[in-house]
Amino acid sequence: MRSTRPLTTGALLAAILAAGAGRAAAAPPPPLPPAREFVRTIDNPWFPLKPGTVLTYTGEDEGTPARDVLRVTHRTKRIQGIRAAVIDDRVYQHGRVTERTQDYYAQDGKGNVWYLGEDTATLKPDGRIESREGSFRAGRDGAQGGIFMPAHPRPGAGGWQEYYVGHAQDRYRILDLHTKVRTPAVAARDAMLVRETTPLEPGVVDHKIYVRGIGTVREETVQGGDERFELASVRHG
């Protein structure tokens, strides 16, 4: 689940200025390993992406009930010579698709899962595209991929998940590895709690919870918004 909040022109300008001011304080992601060091299977236990898996989340976005369906497809996409898995992510409100995204992930030989880009679109009620803001591809226009899930998470670790200045700049920090969580689909005592922020929305803080063997099971905006989703079902293809 990677929601995209369209920015107004004024907000976008402010975000770009803030992002530029923050570059010196936060270095960009490490360079991608060579393509030959990536593996075909994404089996990081905290973020496994097995083709055919369908994860369905329910919740609300700014007070509106919503459903988010994430499908791990069998398709791949070459990005900077790396074979990335293609994830289809669609958000539904009132029975219609309001946002559709294709996310691109790849795992290196050490077990780190890299986020290499996304093609996203928010949709108008008639199905026409309202915005593609947030789309990026590692290696294009200065955009860089980042580590979405480290091979060996530990509290306090963090970094950029994506780095396309002024457009896509999510970063994370691991808060805890022993969080209790319960959703309609899973219960766990040793889940991982992660904080996500972005200089593009300085007042917004998201918390995500991950369970080994599944991935994301809950996402909630805890500051600066009203968005909450939790895992309702998992289907393996």
C-alpha cells in the first residue's frame, strides 16, 4: 500500500524547497548493487512477494471507507538492468477504483528488498486520470531506488525507500521488533513497527506494521492525516 496524496501548486513548491533544504541533512540512498547481484525470488521474511499472492486491506482514507487490493503478479520489468517484480495495487472507494499503481521491487543477494519505482495514477469519478504525481523510475531524471526492507532489520535502522527530489521521497525508521498486532487476517506478538515520513509532507507521519511471512498488515497515519488500513485476507495463488 503506497497512497499518493496530490499536492497543490503552492504545496508542491513548498515541498520542493523543503526537500532541497533537507538534502544536506539526509544523504541520498546508497547506490544500487550491480544487476548481477540481484536474485529472482523476493523471499525476505518481512516482505515476501510470491507471485499469485493477493492481499486485501480494508479501512478508510480521510473518513471514506476504502479497500486496497495488492496483487503480486507473475510479470517482471527491467529497471537499470535489474529484473523487478511487478505489484498491482488498487484502491477502491464506493465500488470504484480511485487509485491504481504498479510498484517495482527487487531483492539483492544479501536479502535487501529494493524499491525501484512506481507508475501511479489517481482517478476521477469518470475513470479519467487526475494525477500521476509520485510516479518515478530509478535511473530516470535523477531518481534513485532505495532499500524498502533491509535483510536484517533492527530498531533504529532506517533510510530512504525512494529518492526522486520533489516527487517521491519516502523514508523509514524501524521502531520496534516486538509489537503486538491483530487484524481480521493475522495476530502476532513479534511484529515490526516502522515509522515512515517524507519531506514532501513535513507534518505527516505514518506507522506500518509488518509480520514475518506476510509483509504489511497495518498502515495508519498517526499525524497529519486520517488514513488507516489493516489486512483483511490473504490468498495464495
